[in-house]
Amino acid sequence: MECTESRDRMSAFADGELDALAAWQLTQHMAHCPECAQACEQLLDLRAAVRQHGQRHAAPPALRQRLRQALLEEGDRAKEVTASPRGRKWARLPWTWISLGVAGASTAAFAVTLALYLSVPSEAERLDQEIVASHFRSLMPDHLADVASSDQHTVKPWFSGKLDFSPPVVDLAQAGFPLVGGRLDYIKQRPVAALAYRRHQHVLNLYVWPGQAQRDAPPRLTVRQGYHLIRWSRSGMEYRLISDLNAAELMDFERRLAAQIDQDARP
């Protein structure tokens, strides 16, 4: 990949819009091009600053309902005109087609406006986008871990004083998922713990932060931009696990992780 092509893809990379192959190609290029790596890091820092300090405004339910109602009424009026004898007579006149064209344009404008409002991503979708972007960022050189260690007793104390909670850190090396290290990340407008694991050549990122849900939520697997993403909540904590690892092995990691956390929590 040439630097020109790399720069062209950086915005899509920062927004999490590249597929897994394109993102991998870009990260491979940046691993050997310090200038592109620095440019991408500056772009990611800018994106993080905008995400932290910017504001999002979703359309209120009342406005969405008014737009839907306006579209329905416009469609009903068009049907009434064309169904009446007078409407059929007008339909033969050229200027009537102009009028109907204006009405159609008005309807299309309403449809576009409604689509724009309804296309605002939900909170869960925005969170998934943040997780994917963070995973991309971690694959850049020297971004995977702030504390690089396979020893859980080194990684867990490192978070002390840096977070307002104690994340569970488990060792799954015997199961084939060695711990690589940990780092601080910023998700959902708050600092979170990010734990990195490996499975052969695959990187797994596990994000942990305190949740507000009153009940545990079972694991749910989705695919985001070519990556498998598992979300669940357990014992007051939110978990997000993402990797290009196949779904079966990623689910196996989640089960082993949950079992080990439960075992460590027993008195």
C-alpha cells in the first residue's frame, strides 16, 4: 500500500468503516511507515476528543411521529385525487402532472428527512462503533497494551488508582488464550479497562466497566465490520469482547472467562 492510498483510507479507518481486510492492510502499512502511523494517531486523537466533548441530538419521538403522520396524510391525499372523476380528468392535463410532481417532490423531501432522523444510530450501535474503533486503534504499533505482561498479578494491580473500579483479570493461557497485557481506554464517555489476549495470530480485546443494569444479560454475538463482537453483563459489570477470531472459539473464550471469574469470586 502506498502512502497516498493509506491517507485516503484513514478517515474511514478512524470511523470504523473499513472492512477487516482493508483495516489489516492499513495497519500493516503503518507498522512500517512512521509518518502514516503518526498521521493516523493524530486523527484518532481528534476523533476521541470530538466524541468526548461533542454532543449528539437524536430526533425526539414526537417529531418522528409528526413526520410519519405527514407522510401518511400526503399519501392519502394523492390517492384521493387520482381516484376521483375530477382527479382522473386532471390527470390528462399536462399541468396536473407538474402539480403531482411537486407533491411527489414534497413527499420525497419528507421521506429523506424521516430517513435522516431514523438513521441516527442507537446507543447500542454507537457503543459498538466505539468498540470497533478502539479495536482498530489497538492494532497499531505499540497501542495494544500500556502494561505488557502475561502475569495477571502484574496487570491487575496496574489498574489500581487509574480506575474507579477493579476489573477482573484472569489467566487463560492453559486454555490457549494467553494474556498479553492491559491498557486504559475511553468508551461511553468514561475510562474503561481493556485487556488484550491472543489466540495464535489473533488479537482479542476485552473491555470491562461498571454497568447500570439491574439484571445480568446473557452473551450476544454480533458482527461489526468483519469482526465478531460479544456483549454481556454480569455481576454489575459490562463486558465487550471483539476479535477477528472465529465465533466458536470466541464464544469458548467467553465461557472460560466467565467460569474463571466466578471461581475467583468464591470465598
